[in-house]
Amino acid sequence: MPNWVYNEVEIAAPLTEVQAYLFETDDPESTTGGKTHYFNLRQLFPERFEAGDERGLQAWDYDWMLEYLGSKWNPRIDCIAEVEGDTHLGFDTAWSAPNALLERLHALTGWKIVNRHDEESPDYDAVFTCEDGRSSDERLPGTSTCSNCEDRCSSDDMDEDYGECPICVKGRDNYLVTIEPDGAAIINTGESGSADLHGDVVLGVFSARSERQAMLLSSNEIPAAAKEGWDWYNDPEGFGLRAYKLASTDEEEEG
């Protein structure tokens, strides 16, 4: 499997013009007949790709793609939007950014193009810019995608346990989760003194955004055999799980 490079491309041109250099086709991953887009390599490199080979599969060559696209495959474009007259594209590429392809697009159109993309080192991101016939690279502190809101933030600020940005981490609370013996079965956690005052088994304290999320997180502590026959995911309370929000400490509130 390749290492995927995430690319956020901003093109100083309206989407109606940029679409001339994109190719729409059936999405092989869609079960509802959806469409997806790729760069139109026939439009970008007519000297190599013939009509009908807009995606570049028939004339594909590994060395040629690396030299003229910057990546081994024509990327599938997952996100297309127009914001204040500029076109924004979001997509992944294998191993490296397709900056050579973007240079070609700039050479043909004169549009300013900026690609903010991952680098091999997680400590850095890169910004590739094409403007006025020239291209440049800039290295910035690395960013990562939040597992909750999907926004990008500094990798140094990302929560290591949950992969979340600082804003999403602040939305979490600590919950004590127990399981009632009469709800599903007495679960042996393998730890002494694991029963609370009500006789329930304490599964632990879990950081979550809601009681339900805390209960679902705690289910990892329950043996699979004990969950068989129970709709524990859709009805965790019916399974016997209970979550109790814990009060924040003074130190946490000050932070």
C-alpha cells in the first residue's frame, strides 16, 4: 500500500473554467451510480493521450507519470468547490504530490495555483505555488486532520490518544462507565475490587462527548463472547451499560 499524500489545491479561476481540465466518470466506489472526477490528461497532455484516454489508463507509464505528473496515478478528486470565485480541489495522491501536473496546468492557463500538501516528514507540510510562470516550494509546520471535525491543525497540538484538535478535545468529558450484573451478565474484568457500591462492574473512566459515546468506548473492555446475542451498539443501556459524568477538577477547568 502506498503512503497517501493529502492535497488541498486552490486555483485562481472559476469552476466553470477549471472544469475544462477535469474529467467526470462513474465512481467505482459508489453503490448508487455516483460520479467522480480526475484531471483530464487528454486536455493537459494531448501529445501523449488520445481521445478516449482522458484518465490516462491506456498510455500509462510509471516513469512518465512520475516525471510529468509528479505521482504514479492520475488522482481521483474527492472534493470540488468554488469559493469567492476560486476553485478548490481536495484529493489524495500516492507517495508524492502531483506538482508537475499543476505546473503544466499553470503553463497552459496562467492561473495562480497553490497546493498545500503533506510531506514525507509529519513535522512539516509543504506549500507549492505556481504564479507568473514560476513555481516555488515552502515548508510549514506539519498539520493533521482531526478525527472528529476533519479540520486541519498543527500536529503538535493534536491529541495523541484520540487524534483530535484542541477544540474537539475541549468538548469531551470524563465518564465513569459501569455494567449492571442484571443487564447482560457479570463481566469479570480480571481486576480485584472492580465492583462499585451498587454491585455493578466498573469498566473504567472514558473521555467522550456524550454518555452514549462513553458506553460504546467501554464496550472494548467487554469480552466478545459476553456481547453475543445483545444489541449492545444500538441499545447500550439495555445491555446493562451506564455512564456517569465526572466533575471536572479545578486544574482542568483552569486549563
